[in-house]
Amino acid sequence: MNTEYRKNLPGTDLDYFDTRQAVEDIRPGAYDTLPYTSRILAEQLVRRCDPAVLTDSLKQLIERKRDLDFPWYPARVVCHDILGQTALVDLAGLRDAIAEKGGDPAKVNPVVPTQLIVDHSLAVEHAGFEKDAFEKNREIENRRNDDRFHFIDWTKTAFRNVDVIPPGNGIMHQINLEKMSPVIQNRPDGEGKHVAFPDTCVGTDSHTPMVDALGVISVGVGGLEAESVMLGRASMMRLPDIVGVELKGKLRPGITGTDMVLAITEFLRKERVVGAYLEFYGEGADSLTVGDRATISNMTPEYAPPPRCSTSTIKPSITSSSPAVKTSRWRWWRSTPSIPACGRTT
């Protein structure tokens, strides 16, 4: 964690990083021109990026350039029990290798907080109308996955920085939205102080961006990249295409969030919005409930983006109220030149 631009948050014991000052030291007035996504990316650069390349990395955001990779350090990793388990098996194997060489295997742990949610082993042998169907299906699920669940239970106590949500608690995206994201992280710095910064995450499922409904930048990635982030390595990227979508009016009575998001998906596909970060804003977005905003974010993969490149954000200043979207008119801006792919690199 860097020290320059670190300041105390007035009225609290927390510190934060003054991203506005860092950006405007490079170009006065530039911070107010940045999209929300770029501001979040800039904050984590100011907080974590190597000071030797910080200015050049921030200029990628300020000047809307794509000629340099810059690091992204997600605050946490969310895994389902298939790819997440594979990553933890790798760490367990690494512990064995270190023990064979006389090292301390207990020192092998995820560096970035990792949340493993068991939701991809569902057994549905008994229909919902049957008596005790849930309990019967859970019993079958436990029997079929006994070895896997035993290993997952072991990881809860064997590794630091690992939280496990056991089976039977729901779908990972819903849990991530309702339980796992603090929106603002509050982490110790190792020197007795705490630092506040925006929550961000990568997850091992294409629908990870559902939590973007809270204004949390989140991206679905493959298991290897999730494991790399888990071990504290940066996810290198180039500035993506950032597209603003203004929603006007309100949902008419009887029109659901699902109706709305299907219309949005049709429109975005027709406009060939591919591999972009989307920011929804305006009076229409303000009127949506968290559930409806989550429906929009959850459909991100259906806009036909390439893997690992897409996310959508509902700006966090939005307040919840009863929705009601009249027909929609749309206004677009692009913060960067139109480029077919977002330029993420492995």
C-alpha cells in the first residue's frame, strides 16, 4: 500500500487515498471529467500501483489512452465450488511441496480475501411439491459430494482469508449481492490503522457483475485468473470502452425489471455494444429498486461481450424507490474511441 496521497477521513479513525488530488496534480480539473468506473480504477492505482509507473498509469484514464497496461487489484475474490475448489486444491498441493522441502506449509494462504460459495452441486431429485423436498434433495447432494464437501470444510480452518458459504444457502450472485459486499472496504494496513476504499471483486462466473447494482466494480473471470488475484497478483488491463446509458422515465405499472432488461439487451446488441463497461444513470435509473438494478447488471453477459471484458455499473448515488419504466429513450456517450474489444490482457 502506498503512502503518497494518503489522508485521514475527517471525523473517523480511517484513512483514505485522495484520488482527486492525484489526478489533478497531473491535469487540473480532470477528475470531474472521469466516468465513475475510471474513478474507481484510479483510486486503486493511487493506493496500490508502483509509484514509478503511477503517473503513466493514471494518464491512461485521464487521457483516454490504450497504449499501456496498468494493474487492477480487486479487493476480493468470489468463487463457486467448482473453480474455487480447484484453486484451493492447488494451494493445498503447494503446501505439501513446501512441507517436503522443510518449509512451513501454514504460510501458504490466499493474500486477497476469498469467498467460496457452494452453489454448483445442486441435486433436484424431488419436486418442490413433495413433502420435505428441500431436505431430501440436500441429503442426496451431500451424499454425492461427500469427498468434495469434506475438502471444502477443511479449507475453512486450514487457510486464512477464506470464507465458505455452505450448500443450501442460495445462488452465489444473490449471496454476493446481499451478504458479501461491504460496498466500502475497511481494511487494516498492518500498522495498526485502517484504510477505507471502494469494494471491487472478480468472480469465477460470468454473472459476477450482478453486484454492480451496488456500484461495485466486479468482473467474471476464469479460474486461473481468479487464482492469480487470490495470490495477490494484479489483473493487468487496458482502459476499456466505457459507455454511458441514460434511462429516462419510469417503469409503467405491470412492467417488470425482467421486461426492462430484455429490452435493454435487445437495444445494446443492436447497437453492437461489445466488450464495454456500461454505466447506467438518469432519472430512470434513480427510480429502480436494488432488485431491478441487479437484474440489469446480471444480464451483462447477454449483451454479447467477450469473456473477462465486461461489467455494468449502476452509479451508487441512486436511491431506491418503487419502480414504475415508461418507454425508454437513450443517450450515449463514449469516454474512449470505439474499439471492438476492451483490451484486457492475461
